[in-house]
Amino acid sequence: MRTTDRPLPERAAQHAEKRNRHRERLPLRIRFRRTRGRRLRRLFYALLTLIAVLCAAAVVAYRLTPIPKPHPETVTQSTVFLDSDGAYLGRRGPVDRQDVPLSSVPRPVQDAVIAAENRSFRTDSGISPRALARATLATLTGGEPQGGSTITQQYVKNALLSPEHSLSRKAREAIVAIKLDRTRTKDEILEGYLNTVYFGRGAAGIQSAARNYFGVDAKSLTVAQGAALASIINIPSYYEKAGSDPKVTAKLENRWEWVLDAMAASGSISAKQRAAARFPAFRFYPPGETDGQRQYLIDVAAKEAADRLGITEDQLASGGYSVTTTFDLGLQDSATQLVEDDRPAGKGVRVHTAVVGMVPGDGAVRVLYGGSDYARQPFNDAVSGAVEAGTALAPFSGSGRPGEPLRGLLRTAAPTPLNLASAYATVAADGRYAAPYTVARITREGRTVYRARPDVRRVLGEKEALLAGARSGAGPTPVAVAAGSAEAKAKVFATEGAGSGTARRTVWTTAYDDRLALTVALFADRAGAEKGTTVPAQLPNKPSPTEFAQSVAAGIWGSATKGKSGRGRGR
């Protein structure tokens, strides 16, 4: 039988045997060598396909990924309160942040941030491939989270995306950063970053940071201060103690030197500027007792500002307003110090001291001391404390029929210190009553939205006002004032109250001239029979409450008349 006529199973077995003999004859390396080209071509095509798929996916993702709107908390701005000269008083709001245009940030400060955080910012595409690879590797291996190294990525991460650490979020961050870089100018991105980046001390954004660390606006930052703030961005929760913790301060100064060296190397500052730079002094952190006492001022001004704008206090707090008050912080701090020194004290009795200083004929309130500890007593004794007037209003008796609101005040047995000060300010203004006010101007985004217009009306004739002043009894000029010039002497310095001798329950001391009406009031209370209640009490006699009130008034008056404080009209 011929071979071709053999059964199929037999022929298949022969072919298999031949193949086996062929494999045995060819070494493995030869077979790999012969098929290497085919395998390389297949690998090349696979890589091309993968790259094409990835590119297509990237294009689709780029087109489908929108630039998200900023988180609500990153666009919410606090409202800041300033004194009459623009000094920072405090803020209200969920976050300590206020937007400023990039033009309000000095160029050296901008360059300091770039030197500290992203030196290629002006030229890069918004992302750092190396940083992305490092962050991806850290995520896959479970290593320490890696942040975006470019300013654009940091802005996207902090203001536009969630802070989670995942590959999908990191990929989205990169896409949004690239898209942002292609659709916004570098200045727009830098402005957004500077207004949202966290600086510690509760301050978000360069404006709040400038105020919290140096007590100035961003536009007034020096090269040295700007470099210090730029250095803080790296570890804000650690560096926020700069100025109060020597170890932290020393470490920050080293980083500050590094930032300045980078600025000099890039030409952002000259060699002369670098040599002249000195490490700046910081405001103490955390705030002292004086800062806490200012909450009384902010309470009053916030309520008035909200009323003037026709909004709620919550809307005011998150509206990004700048409220310029009528207060004089220098005079306020002086009053706080004087009141805290050697005040009368008695067992089981709490002594309250209220101080009000206002401009006669205008109504601008310069001083408003409402209590020593806002945390323990948010109630403001100066504006809400109703205490016995006693003989304090006696000089106004026989003044005919005064106009309102003075008429109503004179019928009040327990006026507030603010109302009493306004009454004597009326005498100082020859019978013209000026409604007290604490808000001089309100601005938002650089635009004035409210400006105070004093509410002045005649409530006493000039003759009646003169008689009321004469009846008050022109007492001795305070010692602190007598040492000054004749011009500084108070027109009237009167001390009255309720009760007498050791039974004194209230002491009022009032001094005024045509520039300032000042009232210092002392009263006391003790715990009532029911829990949480208080009842009036006699003032302790050591030191003498009368002498203490006069001493405080004299010290404040001296500060007001020697300096710029109490200088005349509101702003």
C-alpha cells in the first residue's frame, strides 16, 4: 500500500513525530531569534494602539471635563472692621478671607510666592509631569501623599476640587490645571491662588495673612514681609507661631533666606534689595486679651452696619465688606489698660466699668469699653447697661422742654452710659444733639456702599445748654490734664452717682469740651437668690470708686487731647 493510502490517524502520527524531531533539532534561542522580528512588530503595534487609545481618552477627558466652580467656602469672604484710621480691628465671618485684585499685591510679593512654590510658573503648562509621576507612584504604593508642585495645580486642588488622594482625582486635577492654563492668563491664576491659599492663623488669602501677621493690608507689604508669607505657605500650621515660638521663628527665617536668595538669583530683586532685607517682626500669636476685648466694638458696629445695609448680620459676615468704624484703637487700648489697673473689688461683688467717648455735634463714638472679658460676659455694659442715674442728670433739670430724644432720656431713671455721654455731648455742642454712631463707611470690592451722615438736631437752646453746663459744676481739672497745655483742659469734669458714701451704688464721671464727651461709669452687682440672676450691689470702697473713675477719665482724656484722638468730627 502507498503512503498516501495509509489511514488518516497513522499519517497524523507521522507528522507529529516529524515535528517533534524538528523541535529537538532547533535550540530555543534559535527559535526566539527567528521569531523576534515578528514579536517586536506585534509589541510595537500594541504600544501604538495603547498610545492611541490613551491619547484619544485624554482628548475625550479634556473635552468632557469642565473647569469646576470654586467651592463655596473659597468664595465666601469675611467682613473686616477697621478703626477710624484704617487700623485692623477684627473680622466676622465663617472664614478669614477677603479678595484683593492682583494689582493690590506688590510685584516683589508675587515673585516671592513664585520663588517659594513654583519657580517655572510663568512658563509652565500648568502641570509638572515629574510631580504627577511621583504622586501616582505614592498613591499606588501607599506612600506619603504628594501634592501638586505647580501653583496652578495647588489652586485647582484647594479651590476647585476635593482634597481626596486618589488616582482619579489626581488625573482630573492635571486635566483641569492644563485647561485652566490654556483658558486663563497667568495673572488670573495667580490672583485666584493668592486669594485662596491658606497661610495659618485662620487666614485664607494674602490680604487676611498680611493683617494677621503684620497688621497691614496686602498692598503695604514689604519685600521682607512678602518673602516671610511666601515661606509660610509650605507648612502654615507650623509656621503660624512665628514671632512667639523661638524654634519656629528660627526655622522660618532659614526658609525666608532661601526664598530671598532665589528671588535675587532670578532677578526679581536686586542685590542691594537682598542685602538690605531684614527678617520682619510678627504680630504676637495667639492674640492677647486686648484683641479679645475688641469683640465688644465689633458687636456694636456689626449690628449697625447690617441695619444700614438692610441685611442680616449673617449676610454681612459672609459678604466681604470692609467696615470703617469711628473707633480710635489707640484710645480704646489706653482705656482698657487704665480700667484693668487696680479697679475696686469686693468679696462676692462684681464691679462693672463702662467707658464711652464721643464727638459732640457729630455723634462719632471714639471709645466704647463694655467689659473686661467678652468670653465670660458678651453683654456690653456701655451700650446696654441700665444703671441708676442718681444725680447724674440733675444739671438738666429746669432746662425747659428739651426736644427728643433728650426729653425721653431725662425721664429715664436708669440710662445707659452711651445715652448719658450723648446728653453731655449735647451740652458741649451748645444744645445740638447728635445721634451716636459707630460706622463711618462701608465698602465692598473697593466701592463705597454706605457713608455715615450724622443725625444732628437742636434739642436745647444755647442758653439752656449753657445753664446745664453751669449746673453740672465745673470741678477740678484732672491731674493728668492739668500737666498738659491749657488747650487740653476739659471744659467740665463732673462726678455724680446714686447713693452716697459707703452706700454708693453707681458712680458717673463725665468730662467734655467741644471735641470730646467722655463718660466713665462704675456699678456693681452680686448673685441673686435664683440661679443665674444678679441684683444691684454697693460698690467696694477700696480703692475709692470715685477716685478710680476720675483717674480713669483723667488718663483717657490725657491720651485723647495729647494725641490725635478725639480730634473733632467723625469720618
